[in-house]
Amino acid sequence: MDDLKLALALNAVAPQIGGVLVRGEKGTAKSTVVRALAALLPEQDVVATCRFACDPAAPDPDCPDGPHRAEAPTDRRRARLVELPVGAAEDRVVGSLDLERALTEGVRSFEPGLLAAAHRGVLYVDEVNLLHDHLVDVLLDAAAMGRCYVEREGVSVSHAARFLLVGTMNPEEGELRPQLLDRFGLTVHVAASREPAVRAEIVRRGMQYEADPDRFAAVWAPADAEFAECIASARELLPHVSLPDAELERIAGVCAEFEVDGMRADLVIARAARAHAAWQGRAQVTADDVRAAARLALPHRRRRDPFDAPGLDEAQLDKALEESGPPPEPDPDGGDGGGGGGGGGGNPATSAESSAMTTDPADVTPPAGAGGGVVPEQVTPPEATYRAKLLTVPGIGTGTPGRRSRAETPSGHTSGARRPIGRLGALHAAATLRAAAPFQRERGREPGQGLRLRPGDLREAVREGREGNLVLFCVDASGSMGARTRMGAVKAAVLSLLLDAYQRRDKVGLVTFRGADATLDLPPTSSVEAGAARLRNLPTGGRTPLAAGLAEARHVLAVERLRDPARRPLLVLVTDGRATAAPGTPGDPLALAHRAAAALAADGVAAVVVDCEDGPVRLGLAGGIATLLNAPLLRLHELEGGGGLAGAVRSVRRAA
């Protein structure tokens, strides 16, 4: 929590750092801390008649409500905290044409959005990882440039948008893409304390606030005032803080050592180091300031693979800081500063212990009789991943915006217009004008008057884009899959499809079947990293309960249909088509599997069957399952490459 307070304070001192991304498990008071910050920011003067919160001492010369005269009336108020809902549309964020005035008065007027309201304040996005990517891009562009540019619906407007951007997220619900992570200046990971005394104090203060909020606020008012005064003082000192060349070279050396992409990390660390020096009351950046800034600016820029979790090795950071700094002064006594030469004569016991600690346990041969025999289960490492083909769900959906299947979405290209279904969505101005134009004379419109509209004239735009789907993997993990290292290729294929799902903003789930039953190894989630970890450690062995796997997949999809009916599912069945059952199980195993596949098809589930069968003799059992599922059949090697399978899925559906 101390790191979170420091990161918020540094951004309050210097908003150009680029904001804070707060990662942490649920229930760690992330939102509470952020909302409390706005009340601690210094009060500010604003032009009373300006919708963009211009500073009377230095108004924006390009303000849409300007130019502001020196004698314009002013107000003094607290900095605003503006919360951006996850489901907000782009025009609500950046602003848009005031359609009411345009249609009724014929006046082109700009209606400001949330970015204008957040100017000189705090813009808070809870669950930012669930926000659509194009909105995250808009937010981060404005935060980086300090201006919002609006070019839409005949409006061309630019206004100041300097705010403290704070996003919170729970990694269990999915990660931000690395490109978006890099756009946040600092990141902090928050975890609940494991100290009973700390947890008890948190509960105690929460109950005190609930019992008497006014008294609680009065008790902590002096501490809040002191914190606010520190922010104000640091803001005044910041323009006078210098960054010596030696520390600038240290920053560049650290970023080069950590192999971060681009130059954004260097700039963020430099800005944060100056803000940290001002926060500490110093007029010059030191190595301690650089270290404090690097600890917060580098963790989320260390990812090389989308499945890698953000993190930072502080020992490596200290080493990089030391090596990137100026050379140490020579010792006047001529000592080497070391603790002993590199020759022999060391402690034999220590040497033996060191040797044992560096020995790979896999290289140690177990003694005879230490549990030999056939190992019932084994874990096969995956082969190298690759770019997978695009698997899509046929038809046009209405689910959460993403990048997989065709859908009607709030953003995308306009494909038509229609009468509103329920509440009016995005207005289609041209279609509304065409609907109202023939009736203007009978409605008594005179020349020079505004257009006379009726509710029946309104038309909303139909926009087509892409949606994210629920991709449920049903994977055969039986003993036959472990033969001839087949499971390594299967894991590579599924990991490649998981990576594709990550890039396309899907939810994923994982069902495996082996032994006597099927298991839901990963309930449907947006965290594909969890799916990748489960799959890498997936053991193989035992029989092939294919019918149980299909039945479990059907149950999972039925539950998810109730939870999120707009998100369409895609079942990816990875199998060689063989089916066995435990001794004593009634019924033919393959017939049971066929009945389970037919039930899934009757539910209308879109599916793709990946045939894992290999060898000189092929039974073609997976093809029968694919026919019953009305699904295309692919071999493992056919998953590799670009292109899509939408045509294949549609052709199978038409044939059915």
C-alpha cells in the first residue's frame, strides 16, 4: 500500500508521468484509496463559465469556450474525480456534436465528454482491463499529450485534457495487452496484508467510519491536510528540480539493461524521478530518486510473452543501477575491496554444498528399488507455439466487442439504420433527417425554423464490428495422447489457440477428460494466462472418457449461457476420436460419445474438431464426431497459419 500511495502522490505532483495502473486481488481497497486521493488534491481556481475547467491564470488559448478575458468571473473548487464506466461509448468519453441543438436550432455545437470534465482532476477507470481497447487507446493518448482531439460528426475540436489517470484491475479477470500496459506511466501491485494486527486495524477503522463518518473524518483531517500540503509544495518545487547528466545516463543504462521496448520507459523514469525529488523536498535528482521511479515504471514493461506476468527483480535493478552510475572513486589504500581471492583453499564442506545446490535434480539417478515400474501419469512439455488460424462463430452476434466473430457492436463501421429497439443507441443523423423531411410542411415548419422531429423519425445506427466469444477447449488427456509424444504437439496447438484468444479478447475455459471422468480445469475466465499455466502442467494417462468430456462441456456452456447470454460460445474439441470407459460402465463408449455430440449440436453450439490421430493406420473416428457436431474437422498441422474458418463452418452448417 505504501507503493500505491507513493505512485499516486508522484502523479499528483506531475500528471505528465502518465498515470497509475493498480493491480491486485479483490477486496484490497484499490478503489477506496483512489477515491480518497481527489479530496486531498489542492483546491484550484477555474473560469466560472468554462465547461473545460480552464485556469484563470493561464487559460487554454484554444479552449472551445474561449477566449477567456482576464476579468472573467472565477470559482474555487476541489479537483474533480471523474469515473469512467466500463460500458461507456466513445462519444461519451471524448464528446460529440450536440445533436439536439443541431437538429432543432441548426447550430453546430460541441458537447464535452468525460475527458473535458476530468481536466485538472482525476480520471478513474475501475476494471480497466475490461474496457474496450479503442477506449483505452483514447484515454492514454489524451493522458500522454495533455489534449483531446475530436474529429467526428462534422466537429473538429481540440481542448486541454491534463488529468491524473488511475486504472484498477484484478489480474484474475484478464491482463491488458502489453502495448496498453506500456502506456501507463507507473504500476503497483496491491495485496492484502497477512499480518493479523494490520488486518485487525483495517477492520477497526472501517467500523469506526461506519459508526460515525463525520467524527472519523475529523480525527484524520490533520493528516489529510498535511498530505495535501506536501502535494502543493512539491508542485511548486518541481519546475526547479534539475536532473544531472550522470543520473540521466543512469536511467538510460537501467532501461537498456532491462531491454525495455522504445523510449517511453526512459521518459517516465526521468519525470517520476524529478517528481520524487520534489516530493522529498530536494532540488536535484539523486540515485535514490531514480531507483524509486524505476521500481514503479519497469515491472509492467518486462513482459516478453503475453502469458508472462509483470514483475521486477529488485536485485537485478540494484545491480543495473550500480553499473549504470558513475565509476567509484579509487581506494587511496589500494585495496580491492573484496573479501578474498579467487584461488583454492575454500571450505570443502561449503564447496560440496554449493555443488549439490547447483545440480539439476533431473540429472540425479535414483537408487535402485526406489519406486521403479510404470509411471501412470506423465507431463509432456509443449512444443513451440505458432500463429493459429482464426476460428469464428457463424452468423452475426451482439456480444461484447472483441476481435473474433462478426457482431453488432457500439463501435465499428456503420452498416445501416433502423428504428430504435428500446432505448435509442447511436443516432443515425442522415437516416433521421430522411425520415422527417417528407412531413415538414404538414407539421407547419416555416422557412428559417429548425427541423420539426417526432419520436417516430428517430433512427439509430447499426454498426458492425467484431465480438469476443467464449472459447471452450475440450482436450483429450488420456494415455493414448501421451504415446509417441503426441501430447507435446497438442499442447502447442492449444497454447497457440489460447494466444489467439488472448489477442482477440475472448473468454476461455478448459475441460479435460482422462481416466474415469472429465474435469473442468479452468472455469470460463478472461485470464488466458491461467489457462496456459494449467495446460502446460496437464498430465496424461488412463482411459479415454470422451462421452464424459462432451457432457461436461455441454454443462459448462449451459451455465455460461445463463450468466452471459450475449456471448456466443465456440467449442474446440481436441481428440483422436477414441472412446473407452471404466470396467463395468454400461453401454458402448463410442455410442455414448455420439449421443453427447448430437446433444451439443441440438443446442446450437458452434464447434471445431481437431483430429490428433497419427500413425500409418488411421481409424477416422474424429470425423464421425465432427459430423455429429456439424463442425469442421482439422488436423493438428492445419491449425498453423493465417486465414479463417468462417467459410468452413458456414458450409458445414448449410450442409446440415
